[in-house]
Amino acid sequence: MSLPTTSPDSGAQTADLVVFGGTGDLSMRKLLPALYHSDRDGRLSPETRVIALSRGGLTDADFRGKVDAEVRDRVPADDPAGWRRFLERLHHVSVDVGGADRNGWQALAELLAGHDDRDRVFYLASPPRTFGPFCRELEQAGLVTPRSRVVLEKPLGHDLLSAQRINDEVGAIFDERQIFRIDHYLGKETVQNLLVLRFANAFLEPIWNSLWIDHVQITAAETVGTPGRRGYYDHAGALRDMVQNHLLQLLTLTAMEPPARNDREAIRDEKVKVLQALRPISGTEVDRFTVRGQYVEAADMPGYLDEPASTPPTEASRRVETFTAIRAEIRNWRWAGVPFYLRTGKRMPYRRSEIVVQFKDVPHSIYPGGTPNRLVLRLQPEEGIELHIMAKAPGAGEVALKPVPMSLSFGKTFRARVPEAYERLLTDVLAGNPTLFMRRDEVEAAWRWIDPILSTWETSADLPEPYPAGTTGPTGAHELLGRSGRAWHEEEL
């Protein structure tokens, strides 16, 4: 299944990309390097401009100097002329959001004036509480045109009600077709290949169901902790930060039915159906189907409460989860009886994001000692696909079985640089292709499933289960699978 987008051959649309928070961490680490690579690969038209908005009183020259100093080392150094051309695309406007000073908005209007024939993309690389006010400022300044789009970074709210409020505020200014809710996991090559793997290969889809699949594991593990970010994480936690968006998005693509056509809305329709089919986890079931943990000091690594922060730990600090594992179930014919295990955590022993599809045993094996097949789709650190099968180990005498992986590394197989997720997503935004972005009903369906878990945790007297930094999580996470005779993927290697 192809996911159409603008290519160098088709001619890129000319656009003005306006980035709120244009001097911030996301812009410097992800957006600007991605835009440079898109420029280098011919996916940006020569006239496309990047306009950074911030409170700092920077000139265009100041901003270009800042980007040259902070971003240059993040991109290849073999094309200095191309880098200089990219810097010339960059502009900066100082704005006072929500303040009485309208000079910045007037300056932005003057910069955009005379270019109504271009697409305008407003990228809100800012906290979700600012989404509504920013959109109102754009409308009041007369900057929203029929060819405008707005990109919203996650997290979209902190619960269902706040997500609905943000959607209402943004939706009062922009039509739904103009709103692009981004989740960078969906821009990863492996995630896009999941649809192709399922729907463009005849051998896989007939066994992609409860008759042949025992369970699915979706993991996003990080080695880092939260130094300097505890103020944010105290009010977010792993469930809001990772599960509500990234992991549920991977679940929908793994479990969705084949769309009737290769169409952006048809694909998103099927994803929403999966979220609506998730079995609700009631308050009385939360302890049985979910686990939450918090890392503590171990192996010369600080615990969550000991991480450097601007303020001392609070009661919220002690209650927030840095790890969560959930057993999810989908109530439909394809997936009846197949558990989906979701897991994410900080300070784990490896950095890894993957989907593991565990198949059932063969119905009648004539070879003792075999293990079931497993399909692993790895998103990071190196994107690729592995199919674990049983094979005969070389040698005479008795037949000895050995599990072996059949591996596909995108970089090695296609002998090309694998684009970063933001490259693909920014290309799609500029092309007006919303396939890999979340619709309003999709975001709200995810929150509707998450909210009862959050509410139960927040009213519970129990604290998150401690786990030593550098380990694979609390004991409860292993018991979550162990109760049914299963184990997490790395424990079986």
C-alpha cells in the first residue's frame, strides 16, 4: 500500500511555514534538521520560507546565526553551499502572544502579505494550552486563509475534557481538514511499512488474526530519565506522555481492518474503529490489567525523586508513573482473545521501540523443542523488520532446531539514508496529505479509553511500584504476562 506524498519529481508546493516556538528545543533538534534534509533532497520548492516566531528580539541575521551555531552539527557537512541556501530561507519575527503589543503580528502580516496564493502552515511547537490563544491571534491578525493549515504537537490535552476544549478552540478558527495533529511515531519508516507488509503481501494477512496470533507486544523503552523535566513529567506521566498517543497509534495500525481503498480517510476510519473496539478497563479492573512504576536509585543512576530539578519533589512527584504496562483487548472477530500488551518506561536498560507479533505454536509439531514464530517490527534504534522462524541447525545426526531471524534493515537493504520521522511528516503537511495525522474523533477516542485508568490511579492510595533504574521495570509488569504463561520479548531471547 502506497502512502502518496509530494516527491522531488512531482514538484513541491510553495508554502510559508510559520513555526510558533521557532527557537525552542523541538525546532532546533527536529524541525529544522528535517527541513534541511527535505531541501537537500529536493522536496522543498525554492520559494518556500520558514518563519520562526518567538518572544526574543532576534533579527533574521540573528536567527540564522543561532541556527548555524546550534543545528549545523546535526546535519551532514558535505554541502556548505546547500546549507547557506537553506539559511536564506529562514526568517524570524518577535511576537507578544496574548499581550498588548501588536507590532509583532503586524510584522508577520507584512511578511506574508502578497503571498495569499501560497499554502500557509502554522506549526504550533508549543504547550497545548497555547493552541487556542495562538489560533485566535492568527484570526485577529487576518492571517488565516482558505489555504492555511495548522499543526498541533502532542500531547493534545491532559484528559478527554481538555482535549475536547482544545479541539473546540482550534476548530472555531480552522476546519477539520486544515488541522494536522502530529505524532512523530507515525512518520517512522517501519510504521509506514507495517501497512505495506500487511496489505501488499498475500502470505501475511490470512494469518493476521486470533486463529494464528497468540498476543502482541508494543514497547517504547528509554534509557534516559527526566533530568530537568520533572516539572513537566509530574503532571504528565508515562500514560499521558506515551500510551495515549504513540502506543495506541501503533496498536491501531497493527489491528486495523484492511481499508476499502488506499485513501487517507478510509485508513483513518479503520484506525478509529479499533479505538472504539477497545474493551474499557473499569476502575475495579485497573489493578488487574495495568501496572505503574517509578524508577529508584540504582547502578549510580538517580531515582526519579532525586533527578536534578528546579523545585523539590512534591506529592505529585511521588505519585507519578515513569513506567506503565497495560493489557488491552479488542472486541471484534479478528482479535477476540488476543491480548495486546503495551509497555513504556524511563531508565530502562535499552532504548528500543518495537511491535512484536507472537504467533501460536504449530497445531501438531513433529519436532520437539521448537518455539513459536515471532514477527518484530523495530522502530528504534535501527528501523527494520525481523521474522523469527525455526530452522535446522547444521550438522549430522539428530535434527536439532534453532530459532533464527530473517532480517530486513531498511538502511542496508535499500542502501539509502532512512529519513527521520519529521521529514516525512513535514513533507506530508506541506503537500496537504493528512493520512499519517490524527483526526479529532481519533484523539478523543484514545482519551475516552485512557481516562478511567487515569482517574483510578489518581484516586488510589497506592503509589507506583518502585523499580531499580537500569532494569526492565517493576515486578508487576512481568507478572502481567506471567499469569498467562507469557513473557516480554527480551526475556525469551
